[in-house]
Amino acid sequence: MLWTVEGADETTGQERTITLEADTQAQAKRLAADQGLLVAGVHKADPPTADYRGPAMPVAAAPAAVPEYSGLQLGSICLRVIAGVYLAVGIVGFIVNGFSPNADKSAAAVGLAYLIGGAAAACIFFAFGSACQALRDIARNSFR
């Protein structure tokens, strides 16, 4: 049986507590005295506690690097450039046809058609470019 013996060291006088295995309380007191302890008290030791921790879990591997999806990024840039070109062509077509010195009403209408068509195409291509960028961001965020 385990016993906890409390007392003081014979030589230094410092308080000490030790745990001994003995059959009786008297035997535990005698064993502690043999080890140089001035015994103040002896009582049964608390039973040892079981270690209820489960097996150690493996350390998680470092997260994978987040891909750049450079194809989507390049596609987004190209589509936005095309949108800018269409808008520029529409504006130039409007200026050339609408404000030429010998322009009639039909030329002004053609210029307006250039402007509206260019702006519409620019909006569509810009939206596709933005969609590419959004898809890239969604894919990258799935790694976090």
C-alpha cells in the first residue's frame, strides 16, 4: 500500500513530503525516519490517476500552396482590354461619322450606332472579365 509521509528534513529542517510503499502506517513512519525525515504525519496516498488521454494525433501537414490560377487572371485582363478597345472603337466611330463636315442625318445615326454597339460590347466583355476574376477569387478562397 502507498503512504504519504509529511515532515521535515533532519539536517536542513525543510519541509518534505514523500510517498512510500509499506504494509502498515507504522512501517511507513519507520521507513521515512530511516531516510532522514522527522515525521509529522502519515496517511494513505491518493490512488494514482489513470492517464485518460487518447493516442497522440499526428501533426497536420502544412497547407498546400494556394494556386494562382494565372489563366483566369490573364483571361480577365484580356477581356477587359477587349472591352476597352470596343469602347474606343465606338467613340471613334461616333466622332468620325457624327461630326464629319459633310455628315447628314444618316451618318450621325451610324455614328450613334457605333457608340451604342461599342459600349454594349464593352460592357459584355468587361462583365466576362469580372466574372473570370470572381471565379479566380472563389477558387483561391476554397484553399483557406
